[in-house]
Amino acid sequence: MGAASKERLKFRIIMIFMFFFILFVALISRAFQLQVLSGQKLKKLANRQHTAVLQLQAERGVIYDRNGEKLAISIMADSVCADPSKIIDPAMTSSQIAKILGVDREDVFKKLSAPKSFCWLARRISPEQSAAVANADIEGIFLVKEPKRFYPNGELAAHLLGFVGLDAHGLEGLEKKFDDSLKGKPEKLAWARDAKGKKLFLRVEHTDTPKDDTENLVLTIDNRIQYLVETSLKEAVLDKGAKGGLAIVMDPKTGEILALANQLGFNPNNVADLKPERWRNHAIADYYDPGSTFKPFLVAGALEEKIIRESDRFFCENGNYKVANRVIHEAQRKRHGILTVREILKYSSNIGSAKIAQKMGKEKFHQYIQNFGFGSKTGIELPGESSGLVRPVKNWVPVDTAMIAFGQGISVTAIQLISAFSAIANDGVLMKPYLVRGVADQNNNLVKLYTPTVVRKVISPGTAKRLTHMLTDVVGAEDGTGKNAKMEHVAVAGKTGTSQKFDAARGVFSSEKVRTSFIGFFPADNPQVAILVILDEPQKDRWGGVASAPVFKKIGEQILNCFKTNIRETPVFEKDKVEKVQLVSAQETLVPQSAVESDLPIMPDFTGLTIREAMKKAKAESIDLKISGHGWAVRQSPAAFSPLGGDRLCSVVFELNN
């Protein structure tokens, strides 16, 4: 072989070596790029191809009343989902599922026929339906655990609590206002697949934040008072043939709302077919002419300014008083001559009130209206509060001063009215009304404490006391308009009211459609409970003194019977505990103090559990269960946390609330 041939061969060998070397380097570089430089990106792409992720909402926090009774809880319920790509016979499967769930077969068929790998068929079904789906064992049909919001007391306090949607977000009431506190961080349900898309398993992927990041609410509401208020109000609405009604019970010295009820009520466990008007909280969202319940605020301002004294006398024109182009009449066409200020309140004279307002002057009168909180939102922790309607004083004409004196031409909300009236009971100090005593974490450590808030001092204690004495006459005197609110063994200070509703079609105030009201507090010498009752369009007894005053009396007497001589509750949050950031008198709101201090075994809380869960819990505590109904536990006897008796028996009632 010649030298030239050897050189060419040598060159070829070198080129082949270089080719393979470059190829090797390229492969190594590509592998480095794939495994190291682009590893995370490719891993995410692979996960997208092989793993489908579904976000599940976490359990919401519990809402308690002031005594630790559960008003809103979360229970675990099964939801039904499907992978249509795995359904062999969509028509037959649709019929099976529709029969079990009680839903439309065509809707199910459309979902199962769609070209996708996931769909919901039903959310948060009953335990019985869940068992039926599991027993059917259909390929491509799955059960997934989801938290379901549950209100053990049904309609009780529904307008306060509100409700949540399918996505577990609060839509109304406290559920909406405190949604960020009550809802936790969602969890992720992963659907893993192989390369061919076949489902391998389901797993829960926890978020970085702890599962127990939800917070609980402790309310000012007393569920016992709430129940008796709702019951009494419902009876009155039916008895008087009223369109509706509302009632509020408040601690005048703290601003705590002990009960707030609207009639007609609703069940927050089932709001799917309800119109929004049904869950509208009329006590805070609606404003109306207050009628004669507004007169005490006029008298309070005039007394404070020393424009009048209780004994001052006013001629009430024998029932007819012309102001500008309007003639003012007394209610029920009564004809009063000369009345003292005390008698003007006792007999609820429109003309006497108009003359006091004229003597006071519109500027001063308007100032006290604003100072009592009318025309401004109270700031209560509920969505949708209205500020009422108070026109600027510069727009008042002479007749306005006279009309507003007896509650026409001004619009207020019920929560404004009881807050303002409570200021009279509280030595002239206006308090901010509130519903939430505190927010606690899942370990019952206090996150936030809400304490009584002073808004402003409106009148002096002396004026408040003098006015209280006059309002006591309204109820205590045999000829007072509020005599039907009189209670045994306790003095009541109060005021009746009847306001005509404006007929928009005719452009006048209606004589047929009225709101009757009574507002008062007791004991008059040491006020601890204030109550407002309003009936909307009663068909009989269309005056506050005969329609609403008896409802006030009934509620008040029931409260006295419930609490005997100790009307005021022991505060849930001990003052000396606040800086230690501990919840409620040790555990008093969540567990009665007697149970904490006792070494005796206590009855478990079965509320919100399914029958199977309750039986498992009872077995662990060696308790015999007497079960009635089906669904989730709503009531039990003996009550949770009470000392266990020798028979260790507990009766539990289960109900369905879909």
C-alpha cells in the first residue's frame, strides 16, 4: 500500500472516530439538558399528561352560639363523579345512576357521553345514596369525600348565619361576612394514569398550609332566646294575618345581639328553590318610617337642650293641627286638649310631638337624629346593611319638622332603631351592635376578641333617667298606649308605634297597609334586655299597642323564666384571659365549665355524624345508642358534655337535609 493510500485510510479512521465522538458528546449533552436543565419542566409536562388534579374545598370552621351550641358545622359527605372514557354503556349507567340519585336520566346521559375524562354527577349526597352507589360498583363511577355545610337547627337563626354555595364559599349572612376566616385552604385530589390513560389510583395532595387553618366563630346569640323569639314571632304573624315580621333582642349596655329573627324564615340546608327575598335580612337591609317609636328621640334631645321639661304643657288642638298645607291628626282620631310632655309620650300624641319639634327647631332636631345613629350604618357584622334615609336639614320644609317628630318622612332600619333606643337604657351612651364575640383557631386559641364599642354619648345620664321614667308610664299606666307590654314583677320602659306604608301607585300613605311596632327595655331601673318587635301589614289589630306589644311581653317573660333572676349571662371571654390569648372562660363556650371541672365521664357530642360514625364513636365510649331517623345527627339526649348516667344510654335523632 502506497503512502498516499495509508494517509487516506488514516484520515478516514480519524473522521469516523471524530464522528462517533461528536455523536457521543451530542447524546451526553442532550441527556444533560433533558435530565438536568429541563428536568423540572419536563416532569411537569409528564404530570399533566398522566395526572389530572381536582381541587376539593376544606372543611369550614364551626359557628357557635354564646353557650357553645353548634349553629353551623361541616360534615363529610360523598359526591359522585365519573370518568366518561371508562363508561362501557352510557345509556344503562345513566339509568342506574339517575334512579339512585333521583335526578334526570337525560342530564346524566349527556355528561357520560361527553368526550372528557371527568365530570360531576351529584355533590354531597345522603349516606343512603352513597351506599347505593358503592354497592352498584359501576366501572368509571367514583365516590369522593367532600365537606358539606350543615345547620343542625334548621331554620334557627338562618338570616344571621346565611349559607354557602356548592363551591363552599359563603353567599349570605355571617357565612359571607366571615368567609375568609371560616374557609380553609383547599386540598387537591390527584387522578394518576398510565401511559395509555388508564386510571391507576386516587390520592389526596395536601397543600403547604396546615389543614386546620380554618377558624371558628363564637357569637353573641343565645340559641335559647333565638328559639323563643322565632317561635313567638311566627305565632304572632299567623295570628294577626301579617305579611311578615321581625324581632331583635339586644343587651343595651354592651351592644350584643342576643337574638335576631325574620319571619318568614328559611332552612339554610336547602336554598336551591328559594327566591332571594326569602333570605333577605329585613332587620338590617330594609328601611321604613318608624312612626311613634321615633318620638322618644325627639323628647330626649329637647330635654337635653333644656328646651322642655316633663311638666311643660302643650295644647294639642283637639285632634286637628294645620302646618303649612297639611293637617296633622292624632292616631285613631283622638282629640287631646292640653297635655304635659309626659302625657304626650304616654298617649302618643302626634300634635304634641309636632309642637315640641317646632319649639326645638329643625337644626337641633336633625343634629340629635344623627347623633342617635340614624342616617348611618351601625357597622353590624352582616352584609347588605342599609343606612336608612335622613334628608339634609337644608331641604326640610316647615311640615317636615312636624311630620318627622312622629316618625313620618324619615326612614330607619330596625337595627338602627333598637341601637338608638338602647342608648336611652344605657345612660345616654350609644353602643355599636355586634354579633361575633370572638374568632378562635381549631385548637380554641383566641385569634380575635370583639369587645363592646362605644359610638358616642348622645344624652346625659340624667336625661336618660328622666326619659326612662316617662317611658315606664307608657307601659305601666292603665291608660298608656303600651299597657299590653306590661310584665309581672318587672318595670318596662317602652314605646308603641304604627306607621303607614307609602302606596307608590297612588302616591299617598296607605291607611290599610301599616307596620305596627313596640320597642322597650327592662328592668327599667337597671336595663339589661332591649326588645324590638315589628309586624308588617297585620290584617287585624293594626296598632302597635295591641299587635306588637303583647309579643314583646311574651318574649320578655320567657326570657325572665329562662334566666330567673340572673338575666345577664356570664361573659364568655374572661377579661384576665385575653392577654394570654385563650378562648372563653377556659373551655366554657365549647364545653360547659361543669364538665371541665368534673372528673366524671361526659356524654360525647354526636351532632353532625352519620349513623355509622355515631355508632363507632359510641362503641369506643361504651355507650348504647337509641337511633331514630336517618341522615346526620341533629339532636341528642342527654345533651353533649353532660355527665354520663349509670345506664350510659343516648337517644340520637338523625335527619336528611339535602
